[in-house]
Amino acid sequence: MDELTQKQKGGDNSVNLQAGRDVTFINIAKSDEKDFGIIDEIFKSVIKSLGSNESQPDKEHINLSKKIGINFKDEEERRRVQEYFKYAHTKSALIEKRIQEEDLEVQNDLHGHLFQRYNSLKDERLNNLQILEKLFSQFITPDKKDNAEYTNLTRAFILFFFDDCTIFEKTESEK
């Protein structure tokens, strides 16, 4: 596919100017594919560690505001967790889709692994924000810790398990 340069003739013989840099349609079209690649890396990393040791508000999804309120009492903590969800929101459907692609045994292994990691941190008497942030850091591979896309997808991965009630306290309607 041809790259768009600073000047390009449109179909109606008009001239379109670009903002000083070339843009390729290939890079834009492969954005989701790249995200899936990163998600696969996260899954492979988590599944490997098990061996060695489109988002939609529906009936199946919890009321996050209530759950965040139950688990994070401090206003600043609630705001921070809401920000984590806001930035990870666009990746949530990708995470959910990827999890659903796994067979039931692998899904159960993932849930059990996250539940165990959560409870180990809880036993250390950390506050819930510390637990959440430790989980984020435990699931990011060291060579990717400075990669913004990778870290955001890792947060989305952990927040998926918060949303589905695998980790942290449940609301009354979830019990």
C-alpha cells in the first residue's frame, strides 16, 4: 500500500496536506493485531508461570462504581483505580475475547492463579491499592515494563479479573 506523503491528490483532484510526517494505512490497520500479539505474550507468560510453579455493560458485568467503592475507601485511591479502568477500557473487550478463546481448563488455571496471587498479597497485609499495583507489576515481563502499550494491556488483564470478581471483595449482589 502506498504511503501518504505531505501532499496527496484526493479523488476529486483536491490536494490533501499531511501534518509533516508520512502515515501508512498498514500501521493503522494493524493496531488491533498488534494489541492481540501483546495480549498473547501476556497469556503465554502467565500460562508458562502456571506450569513452573468490545466492552459492553450487560447483566454479566458488575457495577464497577460499587465494587471500587467497597474495595477502595480513600477518595484518592478510588480516583486512581477509576483512572486505571478508564485507560484500560478500550482493551477490555480484547482481553475478554482472548480469555474466551482458551479452553475451560486454561481459563480455570488463569482464575486460580490470579486468585492465589491476590490472596498471597492480601496475607502480607498490604492495602488494596498496593495489592492491585503489585499485581500489575507481577504480571509484566521485565523487558516490557517501559512499554506503554504492554503495561496498559497488563493492567487491563488484571482489571478483567477484578471486574469478574476473581479478585477483591464482592458487592452484595455478587455474593
